[in-house]
Amino acid sequence: MHGRRILAVGCGLLLVCFARAGEAQTADEAYLDRVRVAWEAREQRVRSFVVEWVEQRTIPKGMDGRDPAGRPLPPKDTTFPIKHRMSCEGRRVRLTRSGVEFDISHMKYGQKDFIRVFDGHERRELFKSEFNVQHPGGFLNRRKFFDDGTYLAMQPPLLLYRPLAGELGAIRLVDWRLTPDRRSASGVPCRVIQRERKDHATDEVWIEDGGEFRVFRRQLSVKNAVFEDLSLNYAAEHEGEPVCVSWVHAIRQSGKVIRTNAVPQPRAEINVSIPDSDFAYEFPAGVVVNHEGEARYSVARADGSLRPVTRGEMAAGISLETLMMTDPPPEARALEGGGRGGWLLVLLVAAFVAASAVWRYRHRSRGEHTH
């Protein structure tokens, strides 16, 4: 009898614990719903925006290694100004960047220009420097504008005006959880949301506790060691919307700051007319394009089309001029990501994988029944 009472009490306590956990979970979900509603309303109010800024990138002495003569790069703590411009309408974005940066392949500092355009479905980008004027690198990606937690120094306009745009590198709120932690940024009380990335890094965002739920900080860490830290500062509202007046992005290694990107006075315009041409981009003729995630390359022609290149052609060292002027072999057309041959290859691979899985299942089942 005594044992039954203990069991009953234990079950009752478990039910209470589960009920409270459910209440806490519901409260957290309700809070994140409030955040989502506020962010959605801001995205609807700000239909488009253009933000221009100059990033002051500071690199400590010797952080980029040494030149062939053994001298530290840079020779002293050095700050490089890098110009940026971001335009956005809906989920379409264009970003340009221009300034002096380090080129590791030449172990020198030189002018670099970068453009990235996302039309809502496909991302195209081009890297060009004074060291590769003849052969700039092109990239094409059919997924996102920014991959998860990358390019934090360029994210503040998106975190402010497109906070829910996961495909733009901002915050896909469904992947995040509200933590019990509370912080303060610039005297503003903040709550912390968090998620674990695929590379096992922890992504943490401090959001204003109420009101507009502005993002004040974003940190990336591994085992509680922060390796990227982005802080945003705000001023009074302009045209009824929050205004980000500065941000600082720091990269750390072994607890030491190895680079600082400071943006003192960005210039922003909202609900402006942006031409569709801002969100369309054709690679210059002769650019070799890496189709990220598709394991294939192509070369841009003068008419803007992309001519697929096979591994055999790459191994043979055929010149870009010849590739641009000739038609690709049949095997190149068959492997195009958007072509019928590409889909046929995907279907054949999928059918093979499915058949193999069925065979393994049946073989394992027969073995279990045999034993």
C-alpha cells in the first residue's frame, strides 16, 4: 500500500513537471510569435531600401602573414576603407563592394571589386582584383543570397529591414529557440534567441525585449568561444522606422581580435524606386563560372549565355576563346543543371539509390527471419 502511494505521488510530480514544461514552451512560442508579427509588419512597411556605407577594416600588424622577404603583412596596424552599396526590393538584392584587400595567392594588398545579385531564385557573383583582371572568378548559386551566418559585417541592413529572410542570410525564425538569458545592449534590455548550425557553431542573436524587437547583436561561437561578433547601434526613428547609425564586426581567434570592421555612418533610404536592372546580372564574356553545389563549370559568352565545360575540355587545356566560339559536346549538355539530360541523370541516380535501399532492406529482413 505504501509503495502504491509513493508511485502515485511520483506520477503526480511528473505530470506537474510536464505541464509546467508545456506552459514554458507555449510561452516561448508566444513570445517568438510576437517577434515574427513585429518583423513581418516592418518588412511590409519597408518595401524597398538602399543602404550605402564605408567599412573601416582594421588588420593588426602581421595578421596576414609575411611577404617573400619575411616582412610582416601588414607592416603595422592598418585600416582600409571599403565601399559598399546594397539595394533590396522584396527578396531581391544587389550588393557591391570595392576597396583594397589582401590577396593570399599573391601575398599582396590590391584593389578588389565584388558584386553579388540575387533575383529571388538565383545568386550570381563576380570577384575581380587587380591581380586577376584577365580571369575574374564567377559563381552561380541556386539557393541563397548569403549562406547561414556568413558575411556578418554586411548583414545589418538585412537584419533591420528583412529580419525574417532566411534565404538572404537573416533569421529563419522557425529554426531558433528562445533562451532564458537576458542581456543589455546600449542600455536596452534584450532577450536571446539561439540555434545550432550544421557546422556545430552556435548562432546567438540579442533582440530588443519588446517594441520593434530590433536586433542589437549577433554572435557565432564554438564551445562558448566567440569567433565572430556583430554589434548594432540605433538612433531615433526616421519616417517611422528604426535607424541603424553604426555597427562593428569583430573576428576573433583564440580570444584575440584579428580583424575589426567598423561602419560609423551608413546612409539609408527606404521605399525608393529601384530599377529591375539592379537585380539582373550577366557575367562578362570569358568569365569561368563555378556552379556551386552542382560540381560543374561554364564559360560566359559575349551574348550573356553560359557555355558548359566538360572535365575533359578542362583537362585538355582548351583556351577560353575556343570554348566561347564552339558548341559544347553532348555530354556537357546532358549534365546542365536546368537541362533535360541533367534531370534524367538525377532521376537515374535517385532510382538506383532507391533500388539499393529496397534491396538492402529485403536482404536484412530475410537475414533477421533466418536467424
